[in-house]
Amino acid sequence: IFQAVLFYTSTDIESSSVFELVEVPIFQGDVMGKPDVYLIILDAYSGDTTLKKDYNFDNSGFKNKLKERGFFIPKTSFSNYPNTEMSLTSIMQMVYLDFLADEMGKDSKDKTVLIELRRENNVMNIFQANGYHITTFYGGMDTRGFYQNAYETLCGSYFNLNEDLQRSFVQTYFPTDFLRSMFYDNFRYHDLECAFSEFFEFEKKNEKPQFVFVHLILPHPPFVYDADGNRVVAKYSIDRFDENLKDAYLQQTIFANKKTIEMVDSIQKRDSGAVIMVMSDHGGRLGVDWYNPTEMDYYRALNNFGAFYFPGQEENMPEEFAAVNVFRILFNLYLDADYEILEDKQIWYIPERPYDHIDVTDKLMK
């Protein structure tokens, strides 16, 4: 309890000053017939290069199924940051987070400001300003904001804690596989099962256009599914990026493919005009050497997945989708907004130093 309280009271920064640095114009469009929008985040889902080289896995079957359903899939896809706390925050705020190095200091380990930035973000503020009802299935990742009657959350996590704090707690106090399975894996498993169940039964609560945010901790560990979706006993390692977990990761990736297609079919059956975005926030990262990274390590962390169904806008689709620009592009196409499209760049940092950023774009683009 002392560690938890210390963690959440350790920040010296005023949230209000940080929010000023991520502000973008809150555009209100007068477009009629605004589409429902679904964002499905597959946490730690690797891109093609990593899956082929590290797992000898050809993901073309999954991609072809999405293309058959009208999805556009960029030839190459990279996240802008290698971990969720930065990547998802950047996606939802529609900006890069370079300024945090000056605000927090490059030696800071305090991630509470990132939690706050993710909870109240530009994307949801823009949707709310344009009359959208917001629903989240956050599957273990808290993205709750301050959206009053425009907002509802389904399938919240039993452990409403920061991911690093949660992982440290489990490793310290649940030293045996039995205890970890009982008190940690089962909670994550039931979170995911709840999200699937609620999603397939999801119905609109009102006549407003809908923004539905689905963050699945999948294929991210703990690895509780095999390729067919059967419950398995999760494997553990002191190093959460241990390459010995690759077999379990691949099994859960194959299952994630299956559930994603089912979710897409469920959406399109209800509403063929809904916008659907399937993305990973970063790569799987197993085997990464954070301190002495090779070129392949950059791919393991930053090579991600993206597929986009933008009905009625097929001719206007850009060739590439930088994660930071996804909602800028969507709002420009469907709400007649005029957001600037930012340069795509990939930023590296080690998990223990989240504000010490290194631009590695050239290493990937070459």
C-alpha cells in the first residue's frame, strides 16, 4: 500500500501545464451522417518483418481476410514509440511527446503524467465536441477521462494500476506460478473474456454516432490462450522480454487474429458504414536488447500492425499511416477538419528512462 501511494504521489509536475503542451484545436464539424468509429488496439502485436524473421510466421492469411472485408493495409507499419505508455498516449493526443524530456527530465522514471494524458485526451474531446457517444472496452488499460454523459466503460480491470507497478507487485508478492495464475492471470483472462462477450452483444445506447475504443491486452502477456483460444497455464520469466516466451506469444498472436476477424465481422454485420481501425501500439519486443539494440531490435519494438476500413473514402486514403496521424487523417476525411499531417518518426527509449528519447527513424527507413 505504501509503494502504491508513493507511486501516485511522486510526481512534481502540474497536470494542467502538461495539458497545455498537447492542445490541438477542438474542431467541430457540421457534417451530416457522421460514421460510427471503432478503434481496436491489439497490444504488443508484431509487424510482418518481426513475425517472419523471429517466428517464421507468414501473416498474409490474416491480412488477406481483412482486405477481403475492404481494409487498406499499408506496406510498412511502425509505431512512433516502443511501449504503450508513450505510444498510446501519442495516438490519443495526436501529438509527439518530445516536450516531456524538458518537463520531466531525462532521468525521471515517473509515468503518472502519461497516465493522466491518456485518460483525458484530444481524440475523445474531439469526438465529444462532435456529438459522439464514447464506449471503451479497455481490457486492463485505464483510459477513462472526464466525459460525463458521453462516456461509458465496459469490462474494467480488477487491477486498476499502472502496468509497471502491477508487474512489480506480482513478481514480488506472487513468487510461485500457482499464485500468479490464481491472482493475476485469471484476472487478465476474465477481463479479455468479458471484453469479447460484451463486444459481440454491444448495442447502441442512443441515436448519437458512436466512438468505440477496444484495448485488448493481446497478444501481450500473460499468455493465457493457445492458437485455438483454449485456456492455458501462462509461462513466466523474470525478464518480460525473454525470447524463450516466443512460442507462447505466437500462439496468442494466432488467436488474436481469429478474434479480430470475428470482431470485424460483428461490426460490419451491424453497420457496413462504420469506420474500423485495427492497430497495435507497438511490436512484441521479445528478445530486445534495450541497452545495445541492433537494427532487428528496433523492428522487434517498433514494427507494428495497422489495417483501416474507411468506407466512402477509399480514393482519399494516404499510402502510409503514422500512428500519431491516424485520428488527424480520420477527422480530416469524415469531419472536414484541417489538421496538419505530422512527419512520421520512430523514437527509442529504454523502459526505465521513458523521457530519454533517441530518434531512430533513419535506422528503420533505410
